[in-house]
Amino acid sequence: MLEVRALGLDGVLEIVPRRFADERGFFSETYNAEILSAHGIELTFVQDNHSYSAEAGTLRGLHYQLPPRAQAKLVRVVRGRVFDVAVDIRRGSPTFAQWVGLELSAENWNQILVPVGFAHGFVTLEPETEVLYKVSEHYSAEHDRAIRFDDPQICVNWPVPSGRLLLSPKDRNAPLLADAMLSEFPG
């Protein structure tokens, strides 16, 4: 019931659940640990988060948590559309500082799996957008970190001009990757 596709960076996957529709609406199994395990994905999710953004152009990220509280995320959109980004921040990785982006939408019903060792962020492409995501570790303010959305070492090609982005002070003032606190990520 879940289609799994590699996105080009180690462990970053698009997951597309099937929807079964009839005159009443639809049913969809959006998460199944057994099916993901058959694809080599062994994660235990401990927390669900729900993000609402009133305006298009709201950018959240690039966020990550340091070990031992590092998080994998399974992200999906239940209303609206986002451009979702995962950035490899594993020092020593052959794809360090590289990113992959994917449009997630309620219409496409797709998800992105962002493994531990990747910073994550998204920008909303429509107003009234809602994002749900599962995480493999509880939130920890002590381990919570961010990297600048416009870091020239990473060069994310956001589909919204930077002058139209809505950012929190935390995200606007986040350090560059070169100055960010990184640790050795497991795996």
C-alpha cells in the first residue's frame, strides 16, 4: 500500500500511500512499519507534529537536532502544498552539504522521509497549508539547531523569491553551515 522511491541522497525517500476513493470520500494507510521495514526502513516514531502556515511563502527550516537526540522525520501535507528540502549535514559524507527538494501536496498525497543526519525545511506554496510529520526522537531544546535557509555553500533553489519569504527570527538569524554546530551522526 506504500510506494517507496529513492530521491538521490542516501536514505532520503519519497513515500506515496495509495488512496481508495468512493462516493463517500477516501481511505489511505499513510504509515505501516511492516511495509517500511521490508524496504529497509527501521524507525520508531515517538512524536507527531502538526504545522499550520496561514501565508504562502512561509519558510520553516533548515532544522535538525544533535545526537543523541537526532531525529528522522516522515513529512506529509494534508492541506495545501510545500517545497520540502533535506540537506546532508553528515561530515565525511560524499554528499555533505548537498540537498534534494520535493513538492509535497495534499493532492499528490506523497511524503518525504528525512533520515537522521539531514537538516530539514520547507516553504509553503499555498496559503492555509498544513503539514504533519512524525519524528523518531522527542523535541529537545538543548539539541535543537538550525542552518540558514540561504546558505551559499548549500544553494537551495527555493521556488519563492527571498524577498517574499516569511521567516521566524530563529530561522532568519540561523548560522551558516560552516559555523553551525554539527556532531557525528550515527549510521
